[in-house]
Amino acid sequence: MQAVRHIVFCVLGAGLLTVLLASGLQPAAETPGAAPREMLSEYGFFTGNMADLVPAEDVVPYQLNTPLFSDYAEKSRFIQLPADSAITYDSVDVLHFPIGTTLIKTFWYPQDFRHPEKGRRLLETRLLMHETGGWKALVYIWNEEQTDAWLEVAGDRKPVSFTNANGHTVSLDYSIPNLNQCKGCHNTNEVMTPIGPTARQLNGDYDYASGPENQLQHWIKAGMLRGLDDASHAPRAPVWNDPQTGTLADRARIWLEINCAHCHKQNGPASTSGLFLLASEKDPVKIGIRKTPVAAGRGSADLQFDIVPGHPEKSILVYRMESTDPGIMMPELSRKLTHKEGLELVKEWIRQMK
Amino acid sequence: MRLLPILTLGALVICQQPVYAQQDMQKKIQRQLIMAEDGSVIELPAGQFQLSSTLSLEGKKKILIKGAGMDKTILSFKGQTEGAEGLRVSNAEDITIRDLTVQDTKGDGIKTMQVKGIAFKQVKVEWTGPPVKENGAYGLYPVQCRQVLIDSCIAIGASDAGLYVGQSSDIVVRNCIAKNNVAGIEIENSLHAEVYQNEALENTGGILVFDLPDLVQKKGGYVKVYNNNIHHNNFPNFAPKGNTVAKVPAGTGVMVLATSHVEVYNNKIHYNNSAGTAIISYFMTENPINDSLYDPYPSNVYVHDNDYLRDRVRFQGKGRMGMMFRFKLRFGKNVPHIIYDGILNQEWTDGNGRYKPEYRICISDNNNASFANLDAGNKFKNVSRNMDLYDCSNPVATTVSY
């Protein structure tokens, strides 16, 4: 099946090239692995009714121990590896995915978080495709009928309404990123990269059709992952809201890492700030403790330091996490709501800090 | 019904600056910015465009973004709901932005990061309405860029700096106007910059040259500030506290903070009623210094051939700095034009306790200048108004390529 699809693409690709040349246009310098498809269904990631997100045989679901907060949207993640290839293990950075890998992430809201059976609305599916020229991001927006999703480079906004876990109705203008915004976060040394799938984030159980199993172990067994003999030898990121999995500090730090450190790291877009929030950062000033802000503008809230131990109310970090004003809030993209539970976690961490 | 086309035509003629529906235009411009081939020109027509989120350009080479003219193509971000900047350019090469105005962004006006070759020409960034701390921080904001040119631009109302260049190198800022910002023009942790023929007026501080701790580009310097008209920078400081500029006293003309190799000359520095020119160490901010690689002392600063004037009024700054002048320094209305905090790095001194020639602060040949060394490291005990010790020359050479 893989081979057939490849041939079809080559024919189409060659056709496109001819058209481009005939019309006097320059083709892209590095011919990428695939011209983006117009519709999500064309990739064949899912079988049966598209909106049910039932993966095709070579598509594997996964989850992260502590994911990025995205306005309370639920996310369904899948990975497709090219045939006869495997991921190379890395104990620190994002795993090394072979050329031809696609990471598939669909964002959706249940009608009612207390009653998942009432149905859900899929909003967008984001693809990260690893091509010879590097990673490429694409965004597909689902139609109202929930039959398919269409490529959109310039982003969009969709009014969304759902009932939250406390039974309150929440409404927001859900924001779908444009392709530049993808790069705004998926960026290390100005090169596009995945953020979530590190060994430590994947080192947890997933409820597969065959029953719950450690994801790394599952990948090793399936021949998807090389360089690690057993999941027990890999580091494990805590689950931010599960005290069984880590100390308060560890859980606050992993929350800050996944929500902030894609920019706030030495080689990330917020390197200008000098605030570095990887969980592995050891220097107290670099994680914000008694650090003065650099270019915070009114994000400083008239406060002096990013973090004042014992005083979340005096900490700029907390103020910016709480705000929903685009000129103040952090992260600055893909957020219209405050992550109240994450905020509480970080506040408690700062409150107990000496 | 027949009248309709005529009416429509009439409306077009009357409204020279049509306001376009936001969502369409937002997507249209953003799509152009994403799809632009290297080497292309993106032309923005005349008109006022109401935009709701940041426009961005990423990973491109040799792009010209061109409006129909400053005040003709107006990108208004009033009521912006997404992203903090108006326009953001990143990871790019040889980008020019010209002939347009960006208004009322929630955060910075135009931020460019990791760009090699960025030029702004005839670009205005402004916050309409009174200057308040709710305004965005920076007007033009190139950071971590190389080869920066800001020419004939205008910045009004920024709650930090109107024209700001940070952690960059090879910089020219010329022929610009900065008004009603906290800092008019600021060069921060940047190497090799020339700032000339600008007018900085009615800001809190006119032109600032700063080196701050805890940043990726540690060391700035080799900055020349000349032929500028720096006047009436007495605007009350409206920066949100916590930001370093919030500590700049109203009435500052030029401030050199913790930077080395700075030459300030041939400027008109008039009616900046607190400090026409201040040369100070980072200790004056009273912020803690945790960065072991940071150098908090200004050195090799050469201030000469400037023309000074001030009103006979008291020091204008408020806060701790204001208290210091009122109760400790007691200059009254005879505030010196040039102040130096006098805090020395002992490692750079000679046997007489003075800086060796290569570190010296030189102040000479200024017109109508008075001076004070505040002796700030010694609780202001021996304030000296004698300029003779600083009669030397220490010119700065830059490698600016424009």
C-alpha cells in the first residue's frame, strides 16, 4: 500500500513540476517529500468514518505525560513511520524520527466534559512531516459536517462553546494557527522541530486496543524504537496533575517546560529574555527567581521579579500565566483562556519556595 | 436604484482612506507573507486596515514589504485579540519594510528577530491617544539582528522605547523622530551602532545606551551618538515598573548605562531638565546583579562638542532618584548638565585611583556644560563639580557598514 501511494505521488509530483515549468515558475529549490494535499482524507491516516479517528494499520496513537495547555481542547495524537524504519532513542532531546515520519495531532472539544458520550467537535488536525529538507507543518481545518478537513495556511478563528468539568458553559474564539505561527513555537535554533515527543514525555502507559501498556515498551516491541532496551531505563516526566508521579516542584517544572520552554530556552525564540524554563535548567536566576524582566513592557505588572519565592502574587510569571490580554499573557499564542489548574500548581510551587 | 453606482463612486471619492473589513484583509496579507517567494515584493495599498492579530514573516530572503506611504497605508491593531506584536519577522535575511504606519498594537509595533539585514524606512509606529503604560513596549524592535538600518522613521507613545535595537550588531539609526515615548531611542546590549541626525523630543529620556545583565548577548559597545537634536525630554515616566526604563528619570537627554566605548558628540542637548547627559553604572538601578559575566561599569565614554541648555528648574525625576537629588545631592535649580556616578572598577585604575587611559571617561569641549561626579559609591560624600579630571579624548571607531 505504501509503495502504491508513493508511485501515485511521483506521477502527480512530476505532473505538477511540468505545469510549474511550463508556466515559467521556479519550482522550490529543494523538492520536498510531498506537495501538501488539499484534504486530510487524502493521506489515509484514518479508516472508516474520518471523525472517529480510527487509525490505519501503520498509524499508532500516543500521548504525553504532561501536554501543552491549548484552551482545554482535547488532543488525539498519532504517529506514522515509513515502512521498515525506526526512531532512534535520545534520553534528553526529542526522539530522532526517520525521514518520512508524520506526527498527526487533532484538536477537539467534547460537548460536555462530564459526558463524553454526548459527542465532540473536531476543529483542526496539525501535521508535522519530516522531509529531507527538515520538518514541515501543515494545518487542516475540519468542516462543520465533520466529514473531512481542508488545508489552510493562513489560520482561522472558530467560535467554540462547551460545558466544562464543573458544569459551566465556556465560550471562546478558538484560534487556529497560520503556518508561521507553527514555527513560532516549533523552533530550535530557527529550525522547525517537534516539541512533545521526548522519551520522558512518552514514558507512560497508553490504553491500546490490546490493553494498557507503556508506550516506549510498546514501540520497542513493535520495532518502532531503537537504542533503548527497556522503558525502565528511560527518564520519566511527571504527570502535572498526578502527585503520585512527582513532587510539587517536579510537576510545576514539567508544566512550565511543556508550556513555555519551546520558546524559553537557550536556542529558542525567547532566548532574548534570558528566562529559560526547561525542567533541566539548574540556575535559579535563569528560571526566573529574583530575575528582573528584560522586555516585558506592561507584562511586568509593576512587579520587580519573574519569581519571588513565597510570593506568587509578586511574581511576574504568575501574572502573565493568568492574564488573557494578548499584550501581557504567556504563552502569547494559542491561548484565550487561563489554565486555572496549571496556574494553581505553579502558584503553590512558588508559595512553598524558600 | 439607478443612483446606487453613483453613490458608491461618490463614497469612494470622499473616503480617501477606506477602512477594510478585518478578517479578509488579515488573511489576505498573512497569506501573501507566507506564500512569498524569496526576492518578492509585497505591496500594501493605501487605506486603513483594521487587523486583529499579529502578521508574521518567517524564514524568507530578500523581501520588500512596501506600503503606499507613511500615513497612507495604516495597519491599525486597535482591539487586537491575538499575538502581541503588529508585525513579526523572524529567521530571515535582507528584509526591508517601508512606507507604512503601524498603530495601537497590544505589544510591540514591529519585532524582528534573527534577521540578517533588516531595514525600516519611512515607517511610523504609534500609539494614538495619550502616552500611558498600557501602550506596547517597543515601537520598532529589532533584536538579535545583524545589519540594522532604521532611517526616517517615527515612533510615538511606546511605554518602553520608541526605536529600540537590542542584542544586535552593525546598526544605524538616522533621520528619525521619537516623541512621547519613555525612551526615545535605545541601543541595548548591541555592538557597533551609529545614531545620528535624529530628533528625540518630549520623551522621558531622549537617547539611551544600555548594557543589561542576564542576556544572551552580554556585551554592547562601540556606539556613536552624534548630530542629534535631543530636547525637552521631560515627559513623566509612564513605563510599567519592573522594566529598567521605569527607573530613567524624566528630564534625561542621553543616558549611558554600564556600556563601554560610547562617543556622544555634536548633539544639541537642550532643555532636558534632569540630566542632559548621565553616565552611570548598573548599581544605580539598585537591581541585584546575579550574572557573573556581566560588567556593570561604563568605561571609555567620550562626551564632547555638545551644546547644552536647560531651564532653571529642579531635577524632574521622581521616585528614589528624585529623592536622592532633592535630599541628598541638593543641587536645587542648579542641576548639572552632565552627571557621572563615579563608581569605578578598581581593577581598571592606576596608582592614583584614576582609570587607566583606555577606560577613561572623557568630557571635553562641550558648550555651556556643567558637571558633577556624584561619588555614588561613597554615599555621595564627595560630590565634585570639577570637570578638569575628565579633559581627555577617547574616540570610538565603529565598523558600521551603511
